[in-house]
Amino acid sequence: IVVAGWSLIYTVTRPQAPDHSRINVYIQSDTTSEELMHDFLDPIWKEYVPQEEELNLMTILANDEFTALQQLFTIVYANEGDIYLLKAPYFLQYAAQGAFVPLEGLMEEGKLQVDGIDIRAGYAEVTLEKDKEGYPIRTERHLYGIPLRALYGFASGMQVDNQDLYACIAVENGNMEDVITFFNAMIQSGHGEKPDWLQ
């Protein structure tokens, strides 16, 4: 499967560490690069989860809606991603389908620190049950993503537009404990000053 030069077949079949020994991060951006992503995220990997053999970083297109939808659908349903940084419409769409981990429990357990972050926009409703016509009859509202709007470290470190990005953890991931540790450290590293280029 090839989407705008990106191949899921290559991603899945190229030599990789086992699921429990790697972390896959997908970032929705047209402005970052593999080098910038690694410069920002590799130190987090090596400090907080050095037991993981690989940190794989990949991008999802941000300004091509059709291609982005194709990419994301393929990645999510292949259970390829562990952590996603997504634009609001895509985040809300997959949060509503139960693709992401509710984060409140991690906060209560002290595994995720969100001090100084306005998390209100990260809540979404997930449909638990539908009627015969397909309309939701039972839903739950949870925190499924951390809004990155005020975390300018992501903008200065990876040259991504953080103003409409949400960081979330996939329900189906290969190593929940290490993914959570990396996710929290990544969020903490996102604090920083607003870069001059970001309007």
C-alpha cells in the first residue's frame, strides 16, 4: 500500500525490533523532518526508556486531507502506532472510536504530569453502544489527548505547528508501560518559549 510516496508494506515488513522492544511515533506535520524529530525525541528515548531497542518516527501529512485520512486509517487499523500527534479533526474522529487510551487514570496514578497545561480541549466522547439505526445511545467522555497548543518546545524542537496538535496513546500498542513513560517525558520536554517564526 503506497500513499503519496509512503508505503505501509515497507513500514510493516522492513526489519524491526519486536513490538515490545520499540516505540512508534506518528506526527502529523508537513514542516518537520526525520532529522528534527530524532534530534528532539532521541534524547528522551535514551534517557527514559533506553531498554527499548528502537524509536521509529514517521509523519502523516497535515494539509492533504484525503491522503492524511488514508494514511491514518491504514496505520491505526494495522496497529502500527504507539503514540500519535494529530490535528484536531483526526484526533477527535479516532478518539470517538475508542482508538486512544483514556488519560485520566494515568494522571491519578502520577504517571502523567500535566501541570500548567490546559487539557480541556483534549476531552472527547466515545460511543459505547448504538441503536439499530446506528445512532449512539451510550457514550463516555474522557481525556484522550493532551493539547500541545502551549507546549512550544514541540514547535521549536521539531518545527511543527503545535497550535492544533493533540498527543495521544494508542490502545493497541506493543509496550504500554514504556510507551506511557516515554509519552510523559515527551510532554514534559514540550514546555518552552514560543519561537519567533510561529505566528
